[in-house]
Amino acid sequence: MTNKRTDKVFKTVKLKIWIPAFLLCGMLLCAAWGGLLNARLVYADTGMFEYSCFAMSRGADDTAMGFCWYSPGAEAYDKSIIQVARRSDMTTAQFPAVAAQTFTGTVQKVSTGEFSHKVSVFGLRRNTEYVFRLSNGDGVWSAVKTFQTGGGNGGGFSLLYASDAQTASKSDANVWQNTLEKAFAKVPGAAFLAHCGDQVDTADDESQYNFFFQPQDVFWKLPVMPLAGNNDLPDGYPDVLANEYAYHFNLPDAGLGIEPYGSVYSFEYGDAVFIVLNTEAMSGDSRRAQIEFLRETVYNSDRTWKIVMMHRPVYNAGGGIGNNVIDRRNRWVPVFDELEIDLVLQGHVHSYMRSYIMRYDEKVNEEFSGGYSVNPKGTLYMTIAGASNRQNDFADEAETGRYTAFKRTGMPMYASIEITADTLSVLAYEAGDDAVPFDAYAIQKTTPVELVDIAVASLPAKTLYEAGETFNANGLAVKAFMSDGSVVNLGASEFYVTTPNLSSPGFKLVTVTYQNRTAVFGVYVREPVVVITGKSAYDLAVEAGFTGTQAEWLASLKGESGAQGEPGEQGEPGEKGEEGAQGEPVPGGCGSVGDISGSGGLPMALLLPLAPLFVLLMLAAAVMLRRKQRA
């Protein structure tokens, strides 16, 4: 029979044992659950807006941006909205909604059941600071953040270069976060991060992207320009696809149909154009499409610096140098040489290498001035150590030594690259000790003053010649016109003059040559003048066979009269003359009566019948005269 007191004690002891045990199990379960939650940790910057894995990226040029973030797969989070305003419009702590532009984008459900939100923003002003906020469509906005647009040509900037964060674990994420935070602290004004692939270790593991985006405080301030490395794509690619890379970044895709979306693209920022390649898509058609895209982008860009980003290297000091490296080198280096690419940023091998300037697979001799390699005629190739835990040893020195100028491995690394209109400078740091750079290199592109054209400033003193005379260039002056607008008077010994053939009459061209430019002018050789003395023309005619006198010879020179010409056209009528002045009136007197009896007069028989008529005429004349006198 059991003692009741003993049972009570036993039950009390059991409670004392089991209660702590339950509490311990609960704590362990919570810890385990917290570890699971860490795979999809959701940050809430305002306590209301829910998001994770935020990333912003540069658009195709200085005036565009791309935004991407995740949210829990709630029905209310069915939109992607961003509002953007100039920083100068935000005069209080409140976002300037009235002055803002609103952009909407896409929402896509991913394998975890969450939503991938993307919005692209275009038409921004260059060299301008903007404020922005995000919404999942539920009326709740994120905290206000900022970004800066590029300044176009002439706009100097800095960027950060890293690769192979390859965040497979929390430990990797912590090292990666330390590397990125130190890099951003070193260059807080960096325009973006160029990350050359292998963001994660397993392409379709969403939890590893959460590790990659663990330094969210930096990603809210620093745009990221990634590319697809071999670990960002699944085994069996391209026949097998994983879209996690595309879900997490909003990039200006090239439109070549190469998956994943955003694995081949280009963008311009400041004085540089960047072309991002997918070294996993190297089959014939995909490779040819990328080569043509590279050519087209370079040909259509007016930016000073041409920079390629790719994951698998064509020159490297770490890892192996197998046939695949040689094959890539043989296929891509001739294209880079053709397009005069300045810099190729690479990843994959988890070690740092800076090459010599290379062209046609050979080291190029460089000229240095003031710490700069001035106008190098080739391409600089770089790889960088992994940004988290993974580092590799060096390859065979016999192969890599001919192109390796500097190498280092063993620590997580990053580099800062500063670009201006005429300089490109690289500083490389170890994340563990970045007080001073362990490598530095700089290129300067000067704009050489080049000859544009030449012209004859003044002709030689002698330009008229007799046949057989020697050409004389004395007095010839030549000017050279330079690309900087200057005009140089050339000395007589600086240009070359072709000697014209003066043996025959006519106009002769003379060519002046200076470097690869020419100018021409002309001289004239006249017909010879024949002078005959001692004999007249008549004497010469007689010698030639004329037999007449000099007068007859002169007459023989005269030709026959020509036919009469046609009558000329009638001239225009002359102008009408002026009217004459009116004459003075003269009164007439009465004539005397003629003798009618004289011989030779009219017969009286004829005059008598006319007498009455004469009398009437005389009376009429008298009346008219009297009236006129009265008047």
C-alpha cells in the first residue's frame, strides 16, 4: 500500500523536475524556430511596413532606378508602389507627397509563398538627390529613404567592387556583412556596389538570399549591380532554371532572351559604361548574342571608360587554369581588344589579382607619370577574393606570372574604384584590416593634341616659270591646325614639298606634306617666246617661196571682202518734240484796187460777175475788224 505522504512528495518532486524540463524544451524549440525564422526574417522599418531583402539598382542610364523587395504573401500586399520626390522638396520631416511622382510595378509569388515586388523609375534629373518610400498596396508606407542620380559625362564618382559573398550560412552572412559595412564606411558616397557573382551558394535556396541581404542598413543606401555566377544558377543550367536571382533584383535586362532575366545587361553612370555578361551562357548562340550586345553597347555609348563585369575570369592567379579558362580567353580577349575595353572586373576564383595591361594576350609596355599609367594601349583585368569565408590558393606561377602584376589571397576583400573624366583609380583592401590599401593602381587618359589639318599660309616668292627652270620653294609658309584649336606655324624643315616637273608648259600642282596631312598649291610654266632678229617678215616670206613685190605681199595678206550683212533691225521711234510758241496777231490793211485795164490781167468779162461777191467779202471783213477793235 502506497503511503499518501510519499505519493505527495513524489508528485511534488516530479513537478519540480518536469516544469524546468518543459521550460528548457520550450526555450530550445523557440531557439530552433528562431533559426527557421531567420531564413525568412521580415524587417519592419516603421513597425508597420513589412518587407525583406530590399535592393535598389541603377537603371540603364543616370536617370533611372530599379527597386525590388519581398513581402509576406498576404492578400493585401498585392501591389508594388513607390513615390519619389526631389530632396529639396522635403522641407519638413514629412514626405512631400504633393510634389512626389508615383510609380507602380509588378508583384510575383515566389516558391516560399512570399511576394517579389519590383518597380522601375524613369525620367529622373541627373545629379539630383531624391527621397522615396515604398508600399505593398495596403496603404502603409515604408520609412523615407534617399538615393542620388548620376551626373552623366563629367560626373566623377566612386564604386565598390566585391564578389563571391556566397552566403550559405549565418557565419557566411556575418563575414559578408562585416565586409560590406567596412567597405561602405570607407567609401560612404559610393554610387553602387559591383558584385561579380555568386551572391549565394545554392541557386534555389531562398534562405541564402536572406543571408546575402542581411546588411539591410547598407542596401537601403547603396545600390547593388550583381551578375549571375555559377552558384546563382542550378546544376543543369540552362536546361534547368532557378528564378531566385531574377526575383531578387530589378535590372535593365538586355532583351536577348538569356535566362535568368537580368543576367545580361548594361548601364551608364557618370563617365563610364558598364556591360554585364553571363559567363554561364556560353553556348554558340548565347555567346554570339552577348558579343553583339557588347559591341552595340560600346559603339552607341559616348562615355570615356568602358568596363566589363563577368563572373568566370579570362585572366586569374587563383584557382586552376584549365582548358575552360583558355577557351574563354581565346573567345573574349580579341573582342575586348577590338572594343578597347579599359577594365574587366571578374570573380569566381576567390583571390585577388591585378594584371598588367594586356593586349593580344601580351603584356603592354606602360608609361607612368605622377603615379598614373598614361594612355595605356590595352585592358586591365582584375579578380578579387571572396567577400565572406571562402578563399583559394594561387594557380601555377609559370602560367600566371606572364600577366599577373599583383596577387593576394587569404582574407575577405573589397576594392574601391574612383572614376573621373580622365582617371580611373583602384584601391584594394582586406576587410579585416582596411586602414590602408594593400594594392593601388591608376590610369590616366590624356586628350592628346592631335593634328587636324594643314594649309598654305603664303605662296613661294616665285610661281611663274619658264620651261626647264628649277622649282624654288623660298617664301612658302605652312600652318598646322591642332585639335585643341591652336595654330602652329611650321618651319621649312618640318614639312615636305614635292618637286613639280617644270619641263613642259602648263599649270603644275605642288603637294606639301606634314605628318599624315597634305595641302596643295599651283605654279605656272608659260609657253616659250620665239624672238627672230635680222630679217623682216617680207624677207622670210620670200625665203618661204613668195615671188611678188612687197606691196603685192602686203596685198596678199588682205583677205577678200565679205558678203554684205543683213539689214539691221528698225530703231525705236524718237521722243515727241516740244510745242512752238504762239505768234503775235498782225492786223491787215486794205489793199489798193488793182488796175483792171492793163494788159495781161483777167478779162473784165470774167471779173464783172464776181464784183458783188467781192463787195460783200470786203463789207464782212470791215464789220469783223470793227468788232474786234471794239472788243
